[in-house]
Amino acid sequence: MENEIIQWIYQAAEKIKAALNDELVIDEKNGRTDLVTNVDKETQDFLVDKIRTYDPDAHILGEENGQDQTDISNGRVFVIDPIDGTMNFVLQKENFCIMIAVFEEGIGQLGFIYDVMRDDLFWGGPKLGKVFHNRKELPKPANTKLADGLIGMGVSLVTGENKFHTKEIGREAMGVRILGCAGLDFIAILKGTQNGYISRLSPWDYAAGIVMMQQFDMAFSGFQDQPLSFNGREFFKGGTQAVMSEITEYDI
């Protein structure tokens, strides 16, 4: 299955890169900073078609096209974010990802995050017992503390009220990074160039990342250590075991 998914991702990426030369149709979903384009929708349709052909019984949980309410716990579910970081896609033409995760009976088995413009694929999970960067096995990052690394944050948690103690957490860390793309933050965690991430995310934003974090024995949860719901936008925190222990002390 993993080889098929990788090919679908590469094919979808070529379509996205070709579309960068075309005029985009851009709509707002929940305000001017929450964008969706025709390419987001077309990419999800392309991936869903590939999945349906490969596995007609599969279920889809995806960001676009009315497929955002699927129960993660029944059967085989493909979780799709066709373009993670749509704002970056529109304004920067880079720093966006394709993300796919595979869950079986609610258990994450495979995750795929592809940085399209850098041609960087991170993939793996419990089904394989490994995580790869392109075709090379990725080593497990060190279990570093907040003070020893960088932490990623969603922009609303940095610019808004200090509801989740993000300012204190940021001061404890070596620094804060805002990438505007959850996939890139998860890639940084898997590489060990960031050791934590706090944001507000939807299931398709975090599904692929947590599958690979789980393989590396990293920790993640929702607000006040509640399990992630896979239903709507919610608070997310994740990172090394050491970072998560420190964040938990802030009662978030």
C-alpha cells in the first residue's frame, strides 16, 4: 500500500506545481486568512479517486469537498490534506505539503508528509515499524527538553491572548518558529530540528504527523491531555516526551 500512496502523492504534486502557473480560484472559508483554492479541491478529488480505485471500501476524512465528518474509528480511513498551508501556497508558492494518513479501526498505521517544492517525503509508522526521509530510514530524534530546542506554534497562539501560556513556554524554549504549515512543523519534529509544536489543528492537519511521532515514541494530546477527537478544529500539543512533560506543568 505504501508504494501506491507514494506514487499518488508524487502525481498529485506534479499537478499542483503545474497549476502554480495558472490563475487560481481563491475562496474564503472562515475569513480572509482561511483560504481554499480550486487546486485544493481538485487535488483532493484526484487522491480520493486513486484511493477508491485501489480500495473501494475505504472511508475518506478530508479537508475539502464535504468529506470532513468521517468517523476515524470504523474500517480503513484515509485522512487527506491535499494542500496543507494554502496561504503559503497562494502567497509564497512554497512551504506547503500534501499529507495522507491511513487509520485502521481507529489506529494510525501509516503517515505521509510531502514538502512539494523541496521534493522531500517523510513517511512511515507502526505498519512498517520505521520512518523514512525519502528512501533513507530516519533516526529517532533525541529526547530533548524545551530549553534545548525550538518549538513550533500556530500564529493565533502567538499573536492572540496568552490563554495557553504560550509566551511562557516560548521563553523557556530556545526560540519559537511559526511556519504556517502543520506538515512542516511535524517534519521539523521528526528531523529533530524542533522538539515541540502547539497549535489549533483539524484532523487532516495532525493525522499523518502523529502516526510518525507515535513510531518515535513521542507524545501528543489535546487540551489538558485529552485524547485528540478527530472531529473539528481543536487544541494540539506534541513533541518529545521531555517537552510534553514540561508543557503539562502549565496545565494545558
